[in-house]
Amino acid sequence: MTHDESATPDPAAAQVTVYTREECHLCDEAIETIERVAASLSRPVELETVDVDADAELRERYGDRVPYVTVDGRPQFKYRVDPDDLRAILTA
């Protein structure tokens, strides 16, 4: 379920990316919600976290608007992840 650079991506898996930063409690909550929902699904979910502070362009783009969550490259959540909405997105 967590992102591994050496693994071959599963084409059936949902690609969930969380733009985050250190010391971000909302980011931690978002990741926990995603992991909990993903564990309850039959569809595989590949979770990637991206530290926006590691890249000046990302820091400029997202600023304090983290966590910012995309699913399969499409923006879905900012600040909080609603588990019911995420489940619906991942099973659609």
C-alpha cells in the first residue's frame, strides 16, 4: 500500500499522492485515513507522499495548503480527507 520506488506499479491500483510537510498533523491524519480506507477495499491502492518543502516549486504551488491529495492524478482533497468520499472515489 505504501509507495516503493523499486516496485513495478500495479496498473489496476489507485495512485494516491499526498503532498505534505513535516510536523503537519493534518497530513498525518490524511495519511491515516487513506491507509484505513485502502485496507478495507479489494482494489489495491498505492500511496505516495511528497514533501513540498523538498522542492521550491512545490512549496510555492502548495504553500500551507497541505495536505493536498490527488487520486490517479486528479485533485480530490485539501486539508482533510473524508473517508466516505474517498471510498466512493476509489470504488467508482
